[in-house]
Amino acid sequence: MSQPTLVEPGDAIRPGEPPVVERYRAGARINHWITALTMVLLILSGLGLFHPALFFLTSLFGGGQIARTLHPLFGLVLAASFLLLFLQFWRGNLWKPEDGAWVAHLGDLVAGHDEKMPEVGKYNAGQKFVFWSLAALIVVMLTTGIMIWDQFFEGLTPIPAQRIALIVHAVSAVFVILVIILHVYAAIWVRGSFDAMIKGHVTAGWAWRHHRKWFRQLAERRAAGTDRL
């Protein structure tokens, strides 16, 4: 059986001083930042509507009524934007045997012993956790959001079900915030990660250190002359 592909369209090693590795195309990066910006707007507007102590946040959107109108619209934009990300990246985020080994060595990663970590593909188990967690939570929040969106769906959902949906929506939002914090912290902690999503490329050393299996296959493709964008 042939080796499962570990690369995505556009991934390639580019010679230079130092050599760089193309990791994300411009379209994927724009898609990511639209998703991130929409997520921030959703969190701020949602928190402003969640509790009176946080109502001041609605002033960022022109007041409570406007924030209440914009919040679900932000949700629709997020759902559409994340769907595009999902369609691009879901295959690369499927669980593989090395991911279990990566999790087993998580203590070594925290201790700074990167050399003890098993080789992984383009995404490690932590990145896959963030991806699939957000995918599931966004589906839950979109579904419950529609159930409590009275402006357009009034009467669609019985009041008792709306109350349950409101609780599930709020709890899911808390988990989304926690996952986002984890995602941002990891990106800051692993130096060079932001370059991938801002510039589209990383150094060859970064790719070798953090995603060695992916880098090896890119090198093999380059040697075979098949690393075309």
C-alpha cells in the first residue's frame, strides 16, 4: 500500500539562504484570518449579551440592540468561513498512528525536549484537537443559535427547547474560548508558527524540528521533481 499523502497543494521546499518551506497558500491564510476576526467579533458581542456586567462590550458595536442583531450574522459568516477551512484541511487532520505517540510524549514537549518527540506530518495531535474541537463546537453553536434566533425563526422552537439551547450555546461558547486560548498560546509558544499563517512559509529548520515527517516527504517530492504548486 502506498504511503498516505502528508502534503497539501502548495506545500513545497524553496531553495534560498536560508531555504524556506511553503506551508499555506494566500487563499488559506486569508480564510484563516477572516475566521479568526469573525470569531473575535462573536466572542465580544456574545459576552456583551451574556451578562449585565459585560454589557459595556456592546458599545463596540453601537449598543445592545445592534450587537444583538449583528451577533447571529457574525455566526453565519463564521460558519461559512470555517466550512471553507474545513474542506481544505480535514484530510490532513485525520488521526494517524504517530499522533498517539505524540500525545504519549506530551510531557517531553512541555519540558522542552523536542528531540524526544516522534516525527509527525503537517499537523500534530494538538493541532488536530483544536481543528476537530472547533468543527464540532461550531456545528453545535450554529444549531443552537438558530434555535434561539427569534428575529427570523420565532416560533420554530418551543420555549422549553429554547431554554436548553441557550444553556448549550453558552457552555459551548466557553469551550470555544478555551480552545482558542490554547490555539493562540501554542502559536506563541512554538516560535515561528505565526510566520506560517502570515507569510505563508516557515524555515526549513522549523519544519524539520516540528513536522519532520511532512518535511521528509516534501524533500522526497522535490528530489523526484513533483513539488509543483
